[in-house]
Amino acid sequence: METIITYFETIPSLHRSIILVGGITLFWVLEGLLPLFKFSYKKWEHAVPNIFFTITTVIVNFGLAFLLLKTADWVKINDFGIINWLPEMPLWLYALVGVMLLDFAGAYLPHFVEHRVKLLWMVHLVHHTDHHVDTTTANRHHPLESVIRFVFTLFGVFIIGTPIALVFLYQSLSLVATQFTHANIKLPKKIDQLMSYFLVSPDMHKVHHHYVLPYTDSNYGNIFSVWDRLFGTFMVLDREKIIYGVDTFPDEVANGKIGELLKQPFHKYRKPTTTADSVE
């Protein structure tokens, strides 16, 4: 464990890029071998806007990374933050607790807030208006959302008190996890269900991408499913019933154009509908 922590303290940018590209490549291939839905779409054409927003996400995070470094250094020097106030624990447990708390502060919490605050929902909307969710959808975030999520992560690093090694470890795990859960892959239902008791599984997250409420407002987790179960936001829907997109922005052509997606946060808020289907 010490070797892993030491590695992530100074992980080269090239290695982080390899994780990003390698993850997309791996799950892209698996989508062809084990597809959940057999989409009738041009896969590369669909990927263009998603890759564009992945690049803008990388640019935002890279440009603001110095703030994470400064904050992580400060909490370490000053022994500040929740994880530093807990009783001494083995390194593996320290890393697990740190990553779990960062997952809550940097992923679950901002995701939950984005669905509850209308202004933020309009920014987050870009992620939900993909009608063919696959591994490239993972980082389909408007640049404004990338900034919002960075702010939550920065706040989390400060309050939790995580050193930079755990921050980079969390970000790497988070990246692969979101590529995995968005991937258009079909796991055996029993395996997916067992996985969902602790980790966010593909089927679990796909429910979140169903086009109408209340399913859209559920399953906010990124790495760990415990947060959804703990705070009552966990929901189940048979994967065969899932329809991707958002009911208030149904134009599939517009939702595939970079220019239209960049303007989506500035549209007037549209009140969503709620499905009459019962929760399973």
C-alpha cells in the first residue's frame, strides 16, 4: 500500500493521460463484445461531442490543479481535516476512508446538489441529454460543470484533510469507475446486483440516466453505492426499461451538436414530468 501511495504522490501527467485513454479504449472494446443495448448509431460520430467535453474537463482540472496541490499541502502541514482527527489506523484503511470521503464530497454531494438546484441542473443537463449512453458519456460535462465539481472537490480536500496522494488516487479511481458505469456493457444481472451493494454498478448508474423522474433523481454515486443507500437516493429499474435522455430536451439531433450543448445551460428552465410507473 505504501508503494501505491508513494506512486500517486508524484504520478506523472502522462500516466494520468494513459489511465484516461486506456479506460475509454478498454470499455469501448468491451461494448462491442458485451453490449447492453444494440444502438443503431454511428459510434464515432456520437463520440465527437463527448470527447470534446472530456478534453474541456481535462483542461479545467489541469488549469486549476495547483489549487488542489496547495490545499493538500496545507492540510498535511497543519494536520487539518477529518481524516487527520481520527484515531491512527493502518495505511490501507486510511486510504480507503480518505477515498470514500472524497467520493462523497467530490462526486455524490455535487451531483445531488446539481439535481436539486435549478440553475445547476441546467448546467448538468449536458451530461443527461445523451441518447446513447456509453463509455464516452462518462466525462460529457459542460465546462461550467467541470468548474463546479472542482470547487466541491477542493472543498472536500480541505475539510477531509486528504494528502495529494489520496487526491490523485481518488481521481484515478473515479475516472475509471465512471467510464465503467457508463459503458454500454451487459454484466450478468446477479453479478451487477451483488456489486451494487458496495460499488456503483453499470445497471445501477444507468437508472440515473432514465429520461424521466423519479429515476433521474436517484443513484448519484460514482465509486461507492453506500452513499445512495445511506441517504435514501437508491432506486432500481429493470435495465430493459431504461430510455436515455431527458424528457424536457428530447431533440436528439441538437443534443449531439457541440454548439447546442454549450448553449444548453442558458436555456429557460423546463419543468420535468414524472413517470407513472411504480418504483421497483
